Amino acid sequence: MATSDAHRSVSLTRTSSGRYVAANARGGELAFGSGADDDFTPVELLLAAIAGCSAVDVDILTTRRAEPETFDVTVGAEKVRDDQGNHLGPVDMVFRVRFPEGDDGDAARDLLPDAVRKSHDRLCTVSRTVELSAPVRVHIESGH
């Protein structure tokens, strides 16, 4: 059973047709939609969560050595429609990180491959959950 420190949740509110706001317990809000406008779609949020989770891990591990000059991550996947329903195919993530010249930058550059591997193999909760295929249980609470 999950403890309160381990439990994660967000709430979702419909704001208009095809538009929603997700909120966390700390007061953060994120608007998204169905793709009819420039808001992120749920699939794009999933990809952003994968990239963001790994970026946080890699950033923490490498910036102990040097502050990056650039730090960009792209992630993409093809949408598949088959007998299993709609889903994404393999997700590809690319890190483009540049550190300054010098010993500290060299140390961060040397650490980068290991930091990316650790995030992928063990640290990133989002990509680990996707790869391990956590079941999604859906419930309906009767409303008034």
C-alpha cells in the first residue's frame, strides 16, 4: 500500500470543449487540450514527462561538475493504431548537451553517458513506468 509520501496525484478540470486544466497539490496548473489549438495534447504531455523526468535526473547528476552551456532534449514516437488500440511505438529521446571547455566541463561530459543510462535504467519514474507497463485502473464515482 502506498504511503502518503509515495503517493502522486493530479486533478483535472474541464474548462471548455476539448480544454482542461491539470492541478497538483502544490498549486501548479497546466492547461492542455485535444489538439484543436496550440495547447499540448495528452500524448505530447506524456512525451514531455518522459523528457522532463530524464532531464531532471541528468541535470542533477552532471551539473555537480559543470553548468551546461546548452541543454536540450527531444523525444518522439509514432502513433500506432492496431489490434491493441491506439498507442505509441518506440519512444526515441535525444539529449543535446554542451558543457564549457576545461576540466569541469570535461568531467561533466565524461559523466553524461552514465547519467543518461542511470536515468533510463533506474531513476526516471516516468519512463520506467512506461517501460514496465503499469496497469491503469479506472473508476467512476457517482456524481450529483
